[in-house]
Amino acid sequence: MNQLTVTEILNLARSRLAPVSESAALDAELLLAHVLGQPRVWLHTWPEHPLSEPERTRFQSLIERRAQGTPVAYLTGRCEFWSLELAVTPATLIPRPETELLVEQALARIPTGSSLRIADLGTGSGAIALAIARERPRCSIVATDRSEAALEVARRNAASHGITNVIFCSGEWFHPLQGGQFHLLLSNPPYVAEGDPHLRRGDLRFEPREALAAGTDGLDAIRLLLQEGHRYLTPGGWLLLEHGFDQGNKVRELLHRSGYHGLVHYADLQGHIRVSGGRTTL
């Protein structure tokens, strides 16, 4: 059997994925680069490179799994967030680019060189906590999650990047904080309504349900975070969280009713409010 070149097998893979993925070309390149152990740019530098039979077999297997809906990040076990390459597994959400908006706004409230105490609630793969920790190495960060499997992934990510100023703690939301006081609370909580049909489509079918859905309106976790957050914030401390693209007004109301001041709301590149927050009384 003739060996297929990089160009030939990518063309076949794109055709296979086009009906099921809006990013068929990118998906195919990421998976082939993973199989070959090369960066994506290598594929364009060596388009006539022939694949061995084991390489072709492994690649075709991954393409079929992608065609069935498995996210690329779970197939490769890797995802980039804030220029950090992070391990991900089906025990963790796949970090999204829009969550970088939460990191940006958090960093805007942490002066360079400061030694603030920060908590990341529901850390998953550790993406938010590790991004903050790398940018503000003098800060101390506590990252919590109720999933031991997710925390194991987060700890591996910290170790792989040599980040040592994050402590990962097992437990539901605030429970591991043991009454500590923090200058900044951060969270990307579950915020999808339980009955949302998107939970049965695309990549979301493969991600942990408990990290996605929160009650009939998707706001149960956010309500809890806002109600309990005061107890763990220093005077004037900030709480910032990510939420759904259509939840901005509801979250604004919840922040106001929960007694937060100086309310802030930030839009993503599509103009949707995706990050909101407030601070406690000075």
C-alpha cells in the first residue's frame, strides 16, 4: 500500500470532518501534529513527508473519534490557555478563550509585585489559577475543586510549568478555605441551565456535566458564590466571575441584591457581557 503524504492525508481528514466540524482543517492539523510529535508549522514545511503505517492508523483512529464528536483537546490531552500548554482530561472542562477575559480583569486588580491572597473556586484544570500565578508570582493562590480527578490534572499542570505559588484543595466551593480572608475571589462556575439543549450537542456532550450545568436557570452556583463570598473577602475585596453570554442583566441584579458595590461588567469580542463582579464595603 502506498504511503500517504502529509498533504494527502490532511485532505482526506478535512473531507471526513467537514460535515461535523466548523474547524475541520484546524482539527485535522492539530491531530496530525500530535500523532507526529511535531508543531503545526512543521506540517506546512514538510507537506510531502510520508506517514508510516502506524502513524496513519493512529491518525485515522483519532479522526474517526473526532467525527463522532470527541473534542480535539481530549484526543490530544492538551489545550493552550494564556500561553500555557495545559493537560486536560474528561474530568476537566476544556479552557475557553473567553475565560482569558476573567484573567485579564483579575490581573488589572493585582498590582505587579504585590503579595495578595487569591482564591480560584472550581479550578478544574487549574487554568485560571495558574495563569494568575505565573503573572503574579508573589501572590498566594488557593484553588478549590470537588473533583479529585480534576485536581490531579491541575497539580500536574502546575508541576509541568514549575508554578509553586498555588495550593490545590479538595472540597465544594468555599469549604476548603477554612474561614480565610482573600483580596480576590475568582470563578468560572457552571452556568448552563439543566434543560439547555446545547448540553446534548457538540463538545459539551463529552465534558463533565457538573462543571457545566447549575439548576433550572443556570444560576444556582452563581447565587451561592455571591451569597457566601462576603465571608471570605477582605474589606474592599473583589469577586469576579464568568457567566453565560445572555446572563449579564441577571447577574447584575444578583450582585446588587447580594450587597456588592462598584459593580463591573466586561464584554467579549462579540460584545456579550461575559465577566461581572463587585467588591465588598471598605
